[in-house]
Amino acid sequence: MPTKSVALNDATSARPLQSPITRRDWLTRAAAPALAAGLAYPLVAGAGTTATGTVGAPPASDIRAPHFFDIRAYGAIGDGVTLNTAAIQAAIDAAHEANGGVVLVPSGTFLSGTLELKSNVTLHLATQGKILGSTRAEDYHAGRAIPRGNGNIVFISAADAENITIEGNGTIDGNGRAFYTGRGDNTGPGQNSADGYYQRPHLLIFSRCKNLRIRDAFLTAAAYHGVRILNCERVYLDNVRVHNRVNKNNDGFHIVSSRYVHINGCDVTCQDDACALFGSNKYVTVANSTFSTRWSIFRFGGGEAENITISNCVIYETYGCAIKMSCRANSRFENISFSNIIMRDVTGPISIGLDSVRRRQRPGDAQRPLIPGKVRNISFSHIRGTVVAHGRQFADMHWEQGYRPGEDRTCITLNGVGNDFLENISLNDVHFTFEGGGTEAESRLRDVPQIAGEYFEIGDRPAHGVYARNVRGLTLDNIRIETVKPDLRPAVVLDNVSDAALLNIAAQGNVNAPSTLRCIQTTDTLISAPRLLTPAAVYLAVEGERSAAITLEGGDLRKAAKKITHDRGATPSATA
């Protein structure tokens, strides 16, 4: 098929060029009737001007504007019925073979199966343009060179490519409800992933790509994950809107072992992880975005994740765990910052777990040396939130959302297991209002299960605000913890924590609760300028024979009947 490209030439216009032609000019003119009619004439973008402003001859090495490839010129029909896979792919291939170009998806609904994007190709979605996924499984296949993990059947993919862009105010719709069976991929605790449902297309997958951009588009209704970015470099996701709530495992962004990734101005509502950061992601920024999901927003797991900042984001209606980090053997999470975040109506606000004891054996584990996991230098600052006690049903999910034991009445959880310790964790200027309702039985919890996999696996929390176990170097500064309903659990529980500073902690007490703050086997801890907001029987309960060098100074504890008690082997010498 001959190349059907369209380019516009202002050299043929009666009006001389006064300035170089911009990309916006090209797109505006590409939408003109001349383009719709398939007319083609070259646009010279590099024509020079003389001192008097008139157009001079272009230099010998003039740079021409990229060609535009209207998918209708290749036979695509936007009636929502005709299958256009071959036509759209032909336009992509032609743009690639022309050393780059813009593939235009004009107004209309263009039904398609699996497509492959290629180097130097921009897929431009007109405002009323939509690429709609076929409802037939036979119209999809594994993406070329896409790894098999989590399935590699895909709607649109690219591998080993560079300079790829998806742009415009149009839509990519996976039609994913057609693939709903009620089954997921079975990758959660206690599930057998061998029985998982993988024979359904992800919406977008990019593997080993460089200089990838997605901007302004609406991505919706995937049959599986939304956007998978695997081992890519220089990734820019700007002003993207994602609505992905028609199937199980409907992730938003799923980023694996990628570098120089920047997410800005996006709005993501999904069913599963909204912004998963798995593997060895480095040099990542997420900013100025909003998120909502049934499960987790920012989820970390495996690999060596470091040098990541997440800021100026709003998290709302998230009934799993808003920020979830699960680190195991041979993994390291380091230098990660969360700042300026609003959480409205979430269940688990923050959970960090470290457990180097493998729960599941994987192929090759016996041959790998066991290196203890590391979690250190993680900071949270300027965070405000409201935490609900129970998850809720989403109006835009067509199946009932089930909730597990351990997802109710949760708190900020910093959870090291066995010989694993979190290091240098700080929370500064963090204010949360919890729904409350914690029971007397929950307040008596001491032997919390030694597990740090999924956030819900440890079961009930012994605190309603912050529970920290196995932490070295903990800073809580300007923390305010309130409850809507009475809660009989302490606001803060430290268990086997050392080198801690609790500064300017304001918390509600309860005269029927055992204490407001509990320290178990805790050492080298400064509690300075605390404020007790409502009456309490005891402010600080110190427990365990190894508790030592705990200093309580200053503050306003007039509402406490007793400031300090010592129990379960702790002696008065543990506090000063």
C-alpha cells in the first residue's frame, strides 16, 4: 500500500510565514477539510525569513514537519462495529517507516484488536475520537516481545522502542466488562496464581521503551491492568485520566523497574492498585494528581526502589491501604518521600512491612543467597486525613466488594518482623481523624502476628493511630490523632522500638482505655511536649523488662489521672 501521509505547506499560502510553524498549527491544519479529503502537500517548517520579515529560501538542510497519517486513509471506519485492527496498524507502520509521524484517530469510534506502537510514532486522539477494544478474545494476542509476567495479552503495546507518544483528548476504551468472569489473577495471599485469569488483554503495555509520553488522554475499561510500564526509561504521564472499574485487577498505572518516571496532573479511579511501583524503580516523581481505589494507591513490592518523591496528591474513597510498602528478602526501599497529601475517607492510611522470611517459594529460590531486606529513610510530611472504620461499596463497580478480616479499624502501621528492623522513618506534621470504635479486647493485644505481607494479614491493630514494631530511628513530630467515636485502644503503640523521638504529639485520651501511649520493650526514646486532648486514666504505659532510657518531658498532661505506669516487667528506672 502506498504511503498515505498528509503534510501542509504554508509556502503555498498567499500569507508569508512570520514565525516557525508550531505543532499545534500542524494539528489544527491536519483537521482541515483538505486532510479529510486525503489531500497532501508538503509543509516546510524550517523556511527562513529575511531581515525585512519576508520568507527566504529554506536552507539546504531544512527540517520538514512530521507527516500525518489519518487512519481513515488506510480503511478505518469509525462506526463502532467495523473491526479496524489492520487499518490502524497499517497507519502506525507507515508512520514508523517514514522515520516518524503522527497517526490521527479522528472523531468516531474505531473498533480494534491488538495493536503495536513503534519508534517515533505519535498516536493522536481527536477529542471525539475513540479506539474501542473488541469484545472477541480471538482479536487479541500477546504483544511482540512483551514478557509473560502477569499475562502479556494486550490491546496496545510497544517493546524496545523509543520516542512514543499517545496524546489528545480522545479515548482508549478496553471494553473490559465483556471479559468479566468474576475471577481475578489469584496473586493475593492464600491464592493459587496458577489458577489465575490471565487470558484477557491489558489496556497498554510498554516494555524496555525510552522517551515514552502519554498526555491528556482518557484511558478506561481495561479487561485487566490499565497501563503497564516495564523496564522503561524517561516516562512522562501528564494530565491523563483513568477510569478502570469494570473487571478485577483493574490497576491504574503499574510501573515495574523503570527509571526517570514522572507522573503529573493525573486523575485515576480504579479497582486495584492505582499507582503500583514494583521492582527496582528509581528517580520517580508523582505530583498534583488524584486517586481512588478499592485496594492500594501507592504500592511498593520487591526489587530496589529508591529516590522517589510523591507530593501534592489527593487520595479519596480508598478502602484498602492508601500507601503500602511490602519489603522482603533481597529487596531494599530507600530514600522515598511522601509530602503534601490529603486523604479523605480511606481505611488503611499507611502500611510499611519488612519480613525477610519467605512466605512462598519461587523457582530458583534455593540457589539465591538470602539477603535481608532493607527499609530506611522513608519520610511522610504535611499529611491530613480522615480514616473510616470499614470499607464501602463503590457505586460504579458492578460486583460486590468483599472485605477481609484485618481491614477494619486500621491505623498507620510500621511493621518489622523477627530480626528485621525499619530504619529512619519519620512522620512530620501529620494529622488524622479516625472513625474509632476499637474494643477492649483489641486494646489488650500484645502478641501481634509476626507477619508483614499484605497489610491486613496481621489482623486487628492494638492502636488506633500509630502502631510501630521493630523500628530503629523513629521520628513523630507534630502529630495529631483524633477519633470520631470512642476508641479503647491506645493512640500510639511502640513495640521493640529504639532511638525514637515523639515531639508535639496531640492525642485524645479515654478514661476507659488502658493508656494513651504504650511503649513495649522500647529504648532510647524521647517524648517531648505531648498534649492530652481529653481525659485519660493513664498517659504513658511502659511495659517489658528491656524498656529503658525513656524520657517524658514538658507538655500538657493535666487531663491524665496518671502520667506513667510500669507493668509486665518494666520498672520505674525505665523512665526519667
